[in-house]
Amino acid sequence: MTDKTPTSGGLTLPSKQLMSCGDITCELLVDPIPRPAPEPIKVTIKPKLSRVVLVDHLKPNSMAILKLTQTILRERGIEVDDQILVKEDASRPMPAAMLDSLSREGGLVLCGISD
């Protein structure tokens, strides 16, 4: 078995570089777009604090649902922040300042209804 694969145009390509086309594997042959590697995302499975912060996205009835959630969680002995934060537009990403503030939250952040 050779390590070269003939192509239809008469060119011979090294077979070790050929891969099946999956998500981005075809780009491994010739990658015309340099892509920087993104920073890894850190996910915390268990919050540091036993408290919940609620964030509303102004969907229909979402504030009523979050207030009911707040009441039920408190009845179950879970600390819930008094203020329900509001993200003004559900169709847009969270503002950087709000996201930065929530990223420092030690408890569970529950964002929006149907988001």
C-alpha cells in the first residue's frame, strides 16, 4: 500500500493528509481562513453560594413567572436575591457590564424565560 493517492486531475496527494469531510476536516487539506482558538469556557457545576439570582428578559408573563419562582424557592428555604435583574431585550446579547457582574456571582444565575 502506498502513502500517495491519485486524484482525477492526475495529481498525487499524500493519503495521510486526506480525511473524510466532517465538521471542519475538509479544511485540514487547505485552510483558507485562519481561525484563532477561542479561550476555554469554565463551567461551574455546583455554585459556591447557596443562593439564586433571577434575570428577566421581558418576555410575556416572564416577570410573573420569575416572581412565583422566587416565592417557591424561598418557601423551600433557598436564598433568592430580592431584586430580579432585567435584561431589556431578549433578542440581543446581554450587555457586557451585566454579564461581567453576573460572572462574579457565587450563586446560581437563572436567566430568562424561554431563553
